[in-house]
Amino acid sequence: MSSLNQIPRRIILGPGPSSAHPRVLKALSSPVMGYLDPDYFSIIEEVEGLLKDTFKTSQRAFAIAGSGSAGMEAGFSSLLEEGDKILICENGHFCERMVLMAKRLKLNVLTLNVEWGTAIDPVQVNEILKQHNDVKMVSSIHAETSTGVMNPIKQISEISHQNGALFMVDCVTSLAGSEFRFDDWDIDYAYSGSQKCLASPPGLSPVAISNRALSTIEKRKTLPSSWYLDLSLIADYWGIEHKAHHTAPVNMIYGLRESLKLVFEEGLEVRWKRHKKLASALKKGLISMGLSLPINSKIALDQLTVIEIPDGVNDEEFRLNLLRKYLIEIGRGLGRFQGKIWRVGLMGESCVPANVFALLQAFEELLSQTGHEFKKGDSLATASKILSETSPLPY
């Protein structure tokens, strides 16, 4: 088996991870400190403050060691007990993961299933909650990466609380790339990932938790099923007393701190607008190439564009050619969409004009070899026009 002596460079335009800024990579190589070192406590206190600003909350925020799935499991296992009833809004692959995880934890799972590629309807959420007045928590994904759909979590949150339920949100893809307001939208628990619009390497799950949710953990009849992912214990480590829990991923926190600094040097709202603007240029460039974008523009993500694979184009061969000839990585379809779509991500450091043009150029060259008919150069001209019509980008 051959080994890589040098890690190859990639233009990462898949559903995650995204590229990391050189400052983040440099921070990762800083000297290791002990996780109970007073100077390290100063660092995590700074990180908590930056995360609060990113989530837009005055309540608690910290980072869990693990991917976004760790954040998901921490929420289920800490906020709910065996037999508790949960309503999971299901409209994609990662919603299905929620269901699988909740069932493993022996929760009483209700699902609202809607067609993949469409958004959750808050009216239907309300109808189910009226029929089941003992639902303890509702969960939804904000930006469903498998389908490219944005769900109306502000409205779902309001309906959840009107019916006496907590509300948990997956914002793995949306945080720092789309508008997200933890306090204003009255969310109880939200988990994200370090590797997407935050543009830090994979390995951390930033979370925010409401005082109401923390109080729910304190009132449990049984201990959370996971010691490692017990949100109350993790919160204690990140709190004033810094009570020892597990060994913290010190250098990963260095990297996250640097990525959060970059977010606010740019400006959080400016960052949201950057993702929207570049998404518009990419989408319209693809459409001018005769490609179909099946997700309704009113609910389509900015961070991730879903493209219907044209007839006569081999999915795997096309993606492999992109990778080998142009060093561009895009995502394949998952679950029900496997073999039917491509997923192109513009997230964090990967969300720059040069990547939009590189992808459109590569698509033009490869699709022209498959017999797909379009006017060469139109996609690049379309994207360029859109980017020149509005205010300059911060990049």
C-alpha cells in the first residue's frame, strides 16, 4: 500500500469541510498547553465569548470535542431521558441520522416526514404537537446539507414553545454563513461544526444552550446516558470554576479561536452577505450552462448548491475528473439523491470568487466533452456580471 509523503492541495467545494486560513493552520501548530493551565482558561473564555457573538446569544456557548454528530448526541442524551417523546422534522439524510440516534437512546420518536428537496411546514409541526401534548422536544436541521434546503426554524421554534416543547437545531452548515439568531429565535440548544462556514479543521462541535435547557438537565430523574457528552459537565469545565472533565483538544481550540477572530474581522453580517452573493453568481452561472438546479430558490441554501446530473453524464467519472484534472472536490448525492445530484459547497475560506470561476471553467470543459450543449464562456460572463454589479467583496 503506497503512502502519501506530501498531502495534496485541493480546492474544496464539497459539502464540508472547507479550506482553512493560513492563520488557522499556524495556530494549530502552536505549543501544547495543559487543559487546566490558567493561560489556557483565558483562551477558552475568549472562545466562549466569540462563540456567543457568533450564535448571537447572551447565554452559554462552548465547543465539544467531536464532529457535529457529537453535538447532536450531546443534545439528545443530555436533554432527554429514556422514553421521552421527541418530534423530529425529517426532510433529508441528516434528519434521518437524528432519528437513528434518538432510537438508539430509546427515545419515543415521532417524525414529520416531507419530500426531500422541500422545506418543513411549521403548520404541520403544530398539527402534530396538538395531537401529542406530551412532546418534550422538537428538533430540526436549519440547513439540510444533503438536499440544499433551508428550514424555517424561527417559526418552528415559536410553535414548539407554544406547545410546551424544547427546541433543538442542527446549524452545522448554517452557522457563520447564514443569518442565525439563537436568542431572538428562542432556541434551546444548537450544535454546529468547526469545519464548514467557520472554516476551521474538522473535530469540534460548537454549541449554544439556553438557561431553560440547562435547567432541564438539572431536573433529570436519571443521569445522562453519556458521561463524555453530558452538557452539564462540559458546561462546568467551560464555566467559572473550570471543573475538570475530559482532556480538551487544546490545539483544535487554538485553531477555532483564530477562525472566530477572522469571522469578526470580516464582520458576521458581512460574511452572511458574502455567502449569499457568491452563491448567486455560482447558481446563475450554472443555469446559463443549461444545468438544472432542482431546489426552489426561496428555500435553497447559499452555502450549498444542488445540481441535477445531466443525462448521459457519469456521476463518479465526472467527479473524479474534476479532482484529478482540476484539483476540485465536490460532493455526491446521499441517500435518495445518490447518483442524481452533485453538491457544490461555498463555505468559509472556500467561498471566494476565484473558486466560483475555477468551478465554472472546469464544468464547461468537462461537460463539453460529454455532449452537453451550451454556449462556452456564458457561465463565466454571467458570474462576473453578477459579482461586478454589487458592492465589492471583502476578499
